[in-house]
Amino acid sequence: MLARSGPSPRGRGWTFEPKLVGFRCLVCTHAGFRARSRRGWAMTDLLPEFADALPPDVQLDGELVALDVDGRPDFHRLAARMLHGHRGIVFDVLAVADCP
């Protein structure tokens, strides 16, 4: 889902989180590790550490975000990683098959 501006919902049951500026990434480990952007940019080779770190049969849809030394999102650091191979990425895990 893409973020868009508008009034915030009110009432019980609503939870909010900050919009993190990064790269949207779709990951699948069903037949080996594969990663791509929502527009189809192949990211698999840029994220080799995920290939061994993620369990099999997982699908992720999240925002790749790089953090600065104080733990704040840093888009320039992320761009340096994705375009020049620097390290330091965090991922939102939405679901893992067979989790208790």
C-alpha cells in the first residue's frame, strides 16, 4: 500500500506508525532468495546477507531503511548501500510461515 496524504482516522482501534523513507522491497524465499522493488528492480544481488539469514518459504513486503548511528532513518545512507554496496539495512517482517 502506498502512503498518501489525508486526514488521520479517529476513534478506537487505530494505530499509527511513522512513514519511513526508503526503498520498497518484496522478498521471497520459496525457491531460493529473491528480492525486487515494487516496480521490478532486481535487488537480490544487492542484499546477499538476507539469502542465508531468512528462513525458507517466507514472503516479505516492506521498506528497506538504513539507520544512522543514533538509530534514526537515513535515506542518504540507504542510497549509498543500494547504489554503492555500503552495509546497514533493517527490514520489516510481515509474516513467516509456520510461526507460533
